[in-house]
Amino acid sequence: MLDSIARALQLDWVERRHMFDLAIDPAARELPNQGSTYDPVLQGILDSWGWCPAYAVDRRWNYVAWNEAASEVFADYGKLTGRDRNLVWYLFTHPSQRQLLVHWEREARKCLALFRASSDQFADDPWFREFSHELSEASPEFREWWPLHDIRIAHTGHKELNHPVAGKLSLRPTTLMPAEFPELKILLYIPLPQENTAEKLQRLAPSGRWSGALELQLDPAKS
């Protein structure tokens, strides 16, 4: 029946998958909730990527863990409190993000479509309704774009940054789903050749801590 509906509506692959996800019994989508404390293994995973920024978010897109590179590139997550600890909220409400992201509107729309796809799967969770209402009041862009119901299921392309210290950076985001933490997503950012991004990330790293890993990345002969 769902397949027939998808054909009749001429849904593309993303829309089709989203519809099938929504058809799953909500009880089957329930994930374990570990609260605000996660196994140190998660921090070890993030730290292992060294100068590649990486952070983990829960199903509500709240930051739960990050490595030093992510704090150097995107935000000082340790100082964020309340709603600011939410990726979507921070992106739409903080002027620093508009300055950091070269194509803020494109990235914000992409993020919103990804958030919509995940939040629709937990439509019975009152947190999402309250969050979208509050963010609609705080951000005119969110208020305009949220009713469009755009969806995405994966990060694609690359992200261009205008970092206040390092200058232009070019990164490719990748979403990882750790089996040990099924309720989390890890966002890993790989430096692209443009703008000498890898070298700039090395300079941002505290005390050149990850220079060895960077050397192997830049010179395959040493790997």
C-alpha cells in the first residue's frame, strides 16, 4: 500500500524512505536514553580524529560530546548552556554562525531539512513541538522555512567557513551512526584540499598536538 502511495505521489528516493520511516510503529523507534552522561569510550572516539573536528548529538540535536578541534573551529561548546547546547538553535540564533558559515542560508536550510526528517520520526515527543514553537519566535528564517517541510537524510557536499583566526576553511561533513550509541549521531568533518584547510587545522590544534597525524595525511609516503 505504501509503495502504491509513493508511486502515486511521485516521491523521490528521500521522500519515499522518509514515508516508510514514518510508517514504523513509534514504539519500535524508541531508543535508549543515557541522559547527559555518556561512556568515556565516546570521547575517546571523538578525540581519536585529532585535528578533524567531530562532535556527537542526540536525537534532539543537542551536543553531548566533542573534540578539541570542533571547539576550536565551530564554538566553545563547554561554555554553552540551555537552548544554546542545541545545534539547530545555535545555528539559527547566534550571529557568530552567520559570520562563520560562508553560505549561511544554504547550510541553515540543509540543517533544517535534516532536523525535520529526524524530528518527524518522533512526532509524538512534545519536546519537538515546544522547540519548534520557541525557535519560530526567536528566528524569522526558521519561522519561514519550517512550514515548508523540506527533508534530507544525509549530509552532502562541503562546508565553507570563514574562521576568525584561520581564515577560509573547506570541510566535508560525514555522519556516523555508532553501534555502541544508537541514540547518537557523530558529525565528522574532513579537511578538503581547498584553502590549505588541513594545514590551518594543524595550526589551530592546541600546541600542535596532532601534527603527527597531519603529517601522515599530507604525505602518503610516510603512512
